[in-house]
Amino acid sequence: MLKDFRVSRREAMRLTALGVAATALPLSALAQSKGQDTLRVAVAPYLPTQSDTEKAYRPLNQFLADSVGMKLDMKVASDWAGVSTAISSGQADVALMGPWGYALCHANSGAEIFATETSDGAPTYKAIIVGRKGLDFSSFPKDAKGLSIAFGDSGGFSAWMYPQYWFNKQGIDPRSYFKYTEGVAPAAIMTSVASGQIDLGCIWDSLRWQMIHNGTITEDSHQVVYASEPLPNGGYVHRADLDKGIVSKLQDALASIDAKKARQLNIPEPNTGFVRDSHASYTVVDEMGKTLGLL
């Protein structure tokens, strides 16, 4: 059975620096390939709660397990770094995860992405920074010095890694420039900005869209201060030694999902399916990590 994947920021950085995640468990934990009867799937915490994510992504992962004739053992990670550790250490066969978590486990263990999510038909999305309503951010980030800001945990791309990279490119150390907090759940970041508890927060566009459409927040409760260029979506990653026949069948199943099938499988909007992909689409994430000294 899959374990609960929780990892501290310090541990995530230790695994990144030393590349030891793949040896965190005995080699016997990595031995399952041919002949296995259970597909062990780890899912990153995409939605506001683990139960939300469990409910939303179980039909999709059951579809994948059925496509390879296996039973499903699915676990939702407690944080974004944890799902990277799960796939790197062999506790999971495949994982649905974000771009930075993938870059970490690719560097640490040779895990490979094989299908990328599409949002409204495109395999890209945008990282965003949202601001408290009523504040003037016309010269952002110059006019935001000293304000409070919340980042996600260190395994997340949109809510942690990308904004660290972007502020670095502006010559800003966010830990000293702002009243800085990290390790906050992305949905909590969004609600905290919308309710006026904090001034700024780092999330991503599809999460904001989902929270508006499900009534958790309103569109006029905050402002979008910054939006990135299109970035590669997250997707499905397999452990380095997973049987290639299994990977091929899973990739075929994911590529068969169109917008209609995505709704049947309860995949949260605006996600519309998956496209076949490889690490070449994620080298931009590697470069960002190297710029920050994290890869």
C-alpha cells in the first residue's frame, strides 16, 4: 500500500541537493515491474482538500488501472514535494504531479513524464500572483515592498518555485522584500487574499478559475497582479524502472481522453484531457531550477 507522502521544505531541499530520493527505500521497494497486479498511483494535492482531490481523480485513475488490467492503489499526497518523493523512492508506479515536482524526481531518480494535462485543449497554463482588492499594484512589484505574501510548499511550481524564479529575475529576494510566508496550501492562499487576510498570494490560473466557478470566491474579491507566460502543465510521470509495456498502455489510454471523456471521468475543468509528452517539454523548468541553485 502507498504511504502518506509528506515532506518538509528542508527535506525537499535535501533531496534536491543530494539526489538521494531514489535510495530512500530498499531496492525491494523498486522491484515491481513485470507481473505486478496493482497500479500504485500518487496524486498531487491539486484541489482545496485531499478529499476533494481523491473524489475528483479516482475515476481517472481507475480508468488507467483498468486499461492495464490491474487493481488500483491510489493515494493523494499531503503536499507537492511529497508526491515527488513518492515516485523517486519507488513508493508509487506513476504519479499525477506538477512541473517542479517532476523536475525534482527526474533529476533524483530518472523518472519520466509520459503525458501532459491539457487546459482548454492546450498543454500549458499560467502561474499568477493575486492581490488584495483595493490595493494599488500599478507598478508591481515596486509598489508591493513590505506587503504580506504567501507561497505554497517547496514542491509546488506555480505557488513556490516559479514565483521564486520570477522575483529573482527582478533582483528581489522575496524573503526580505515582503512579509514572507511559505508552506501554505494554494486554495488557502487564494481564500486568504480574497478575504483580505494577506496582501498577495502565489497560485495558478486554473485553480483560481475552479474556485470562482464552484463559488468559493468571487471574481471581484481580488485582483490578478501578475500572470506568467504559458508554462508546461503537470502530468503523469512513471518511475524509472516501470515496465515499458505498462507505460505504453497507460500513455495510449491517456491520449484517448478527449473533452467529452474528461467530463465522463470527472476530471476537473478546465482540464480537457492529456497529450503524449516527454522530458523535452520540461527543460525550461530544469533551467529555472538551476538558476535558483536547486538543481
